Amino acid sequence: MIIEDRLRDLLRQAYAAMLTSPEQPDVVAGEIGIETPNNPQHGDFASNIALQVGRELGANPREIAQKLVAGLPDDPVIERAEVAGPGFINFHLSPHWLHDALAECLAQGERYGRSDFGAGEKVQVEFVSANPVGPIHIGNARGGPFGDVLANLLEAVGCEVQREYYLNDAPTNTQLQIFGASVQARYRELLGEAVDFPEEGYHGDYVVELAQAIVAEYGEEYRDVPADTDGALVFFELVKDKMVEQLRSDCSALGIEFDEWFCETDLHEQGLVRRQVDELRESGAAYEKDDATWLRTGDFGDEEDRVIVRRDGAPTYIASDIAYAANKFYTRGFDRVIYVWGPDHFGYVPRMKAALGAMGIDVGRAEFIIYQTVRFLEGGEPLRLSKRRGDIVTIREIIDDIGRDAVRFFFLMRSVDAHLDFDLDLARQQSAENPVYYVQYAHTRLCGILREAEQADYLGKEEVDISLLTHPDELTLLRKLADYPAEVLHAAQQRAPHRLPHFALELAQTVHQFYTNCRVLDSGNPETSRARLKLVEGTRIVLRNILGLMGIDAPEKM
């Protein structure tokens, strides 16, 4: 059990014993606040439960805290509990709970840190979902590692998770039309024609390469295709498979494998968009006005009602999204759907929530996470990019430069709701200044100790007494191992993958401090050495597990 949950259970029992009548409110039915004090002298953990319930009970919080402390059941984990300030309860724990945590870590191995908190919940995480008009570049790559690690975290707490990429490949997508027109223009240029390149067209070298592939395969077969919207879509279809394969390859290079690549065109071809619109009309959630069909999004928090079918009979973008949402919630039966979108979608969130409400879907089952922009720095200067001008920097180029592990670690280091400066010079360093190198080196250092111990047969067959681990640096390291399961749970609950690299860095720092101050292999003190080797093995397990959650390698040698 996570130690915070154990303390909560003890406080609930003390609270129940404190109540003098069944009519008094059970105001601790929810989460009881447990935190780690900034000052170690204030204990290992502290609770503000007395302040939480004081107002509801109409009593002095400090008096409540004193009654709770007096009523705490006996538990060997608690060395002492005391009241502080206006009513805080400070817990000083016995070191045995740290030794128990190490024993649990060693017993569970790769399962350590996992839980069944989300067991039974079917969750979909939809992320990346970049338009198939070019390779994944540094402007839209941030959502990839975030979504992937969030999915890992949800799986770690017991959820049934599906990773999905939504391909906006319907012909109504304006960006596809512009992209197709760009490929068509390059194709005609290769055939010797003088053409006016689309004003908003895509200028990347990859567009020329796509046009060259069409010439190589089809020659002049498509010379007479009109240079209009229909013609642009013809050329998009010619290169669509190549673009999707490019996206798959880029995601794979990032260490991301999707369970499903869902095509928007399937919604239209299977009649799901029309069917959803008809159902909304029948339910009264949609209505006709000015020869168009409108969705009553204004009744559900949007600024106004939205058109879902235009006067010419063409469905709008949001019509596809509501059909897609119906497929997620109704057809495939996800309990929760998490959309990971880029900053350009921020204004679309209220509209989408209103659409879900109009459809009768509990908006609380949908989460919208908007990641903020990333600025890549080299030599202290930001890299510039524009997919249309052609001077894009692809994520594949960055991976080839600094490696996938560094890309993922650096992307994860800040909360996605904050802007990120990605220092390429720092990511290239093979030194302790580079955070991913620092963490991985801590793992290799532990592996090296274990290899050396095995060669010297330090462990032997004697039973190991881990209660010998009492040095301050040993206890600090044990505390990090004990904190790990709660860290995984909180990162999953808060949708906060950025907590993982920060915890990993703190753990690595503690490892290096332990290594400096505590000699592990000491022939003159074999019992202590064996206990420390158990601590080394437990720490290696946690470092490997947390790096695994981040999708980052845990090398045994560097």
C-alpha cells in the first residue's frame, strides 16, 4: 500500500472514533490531505485534516487534531504523531516502513509502482494527429511523447488504454487541398510547364520529391488534370499513402506505436457523418435555418450555434468531429477520451465540448489537453521553421542529431501547458549537465556495482538484513524508492508526465550522493555490503521502471 493511503486509513479510523453521534457529518469521505513537509524536523508526512473538517464540525481545528492524534490506532509504521500550528498533524515514521518499501520493490520488480487505481476504465488517448501534408516537424512533435507517456501512466494504474492517431484525410480539409495543389504544381514544373505556385502552398523539398515519384511512376499521365480543387485532391490521393507511411515512420522513430490509425474518410464513406446529423435533427439538437443545418451548441456553453451542414449540402469540420466522437463513445464504448491537441486548437475546445453536450455525451468523460509551443535553441538562438517555405526542421533530423532518448526526455521536462525551450547544445552533451545522460549514467553506475558484486560473490547465500540500512544517505535513497508508487499514481491522476523526469533526476542525484558517501563493496563489513547491494538493486529497478514509463532506454553500460 502507498504510505499516504495507509496514513489516510488511520486518520479515517481516528475520525470515526471521534464522532459522538451518527448524525455528525462524515466530512472525510473524500481525499484527506497528506503532504511532505518542507522541513524534515516537521516529520515525514503532515495532514491538514483537522483544518479540512473544522468548519464543517464547527470546532477548533487544533482541538480536533489533538483528538485525532489521541485516537490513532496503533501501527508500527508510526513512531510518533504530534499537533503543530493551527491544527496540522505531523507524522514521524519508523525507518521500518522504508525497509518494507525496499522489500516490496525487490519482490515486485518491474511491477513495482503499478496499481489497480484505474482498473476497469477503458480510456482512449488520441494524440499527434497531424495532417498528412508533411513529415512531423519540431512545431507539432511535442504532443507525441506526452501522449505516449500519458498512455503508459494510465496503463500503469490499471486502465485499459488505446492509443489512436486521427488522420484528417477527408477532401473537405483545406490543408489537403493546398498540399495537393503544391504537389501538382511541382509535377507540372517537372514536365517543363511554367506554373503559378499556390500562394499558400507547401515549399518543402519533400514536395518536389513526391512530384518526382509521380513522374517516375506515371510519366505525363496526369498532365491534363485541371489545376482546381478537384485536381488538387487527385494529386493528394496519389501521394496519400506515402505521407501516411512517413507519419508512421516518424512516430516509430519517436518510439510511438499506435493501436489504431483512424481515417476521417471512413466516417464519410460509411455514412456515419450523415447518420449522426440525422439523429441530431430527430432529437431536436440540430435544426434547419437559412438552408443549412445548425447544432444547438449555444445552449451548451458555446458562443453561438454552429453550422454542421452547409447550404450546398457539404458537412462542416465539426460534423466530422461529432461523428468521430459518437464512434468513440457509443460505438467503441470508451469510458474516457483524452484529446491531445496543439495550441492552434485552443479556441476549438469550447465548441467541441458544446457539441458533445448537444449530443447527450457527458462532457466530463472527455478531456482536452492543449500543449504549448516549443522553441528549439542552438547556439542560444531559436531555430526558425515554416513548412510552406520549405525550411522545416523535422523531428527525424533532431532524433538523428541527439537521439530518441534525449528528444523524449527534453520534451517531457516541462508541463505541456507551459512553453518549452529545448536546448539542442545541452542535449548533445555527454556529461552530467545533460539531464537524460545524468539519469542514465546513474543506472549504469548501479549496474556496474552489481556486476562487480556478482564477480566477487558478495551476496552469497546468507539472509540479508536490510534493517542495517540506517545511514542518512541510505535512508534518503530508501525514501525515494518508497515515494515512487505514489509519484506514478499522481502523475497519472494529474495527467502530468513531466513529474517523471523530475523524479528521475532527483533519484539520480540521490544515487550519486549515496555512491559518494556509502561504500557498497566492503570486504571488512560484509553484512552491510549485502544490505547496500539490496538497496542498489532496488534503486536500479526503480530507475529502470521510471525510464521505461518515459519510453527511454535504461542502459547497463555507457
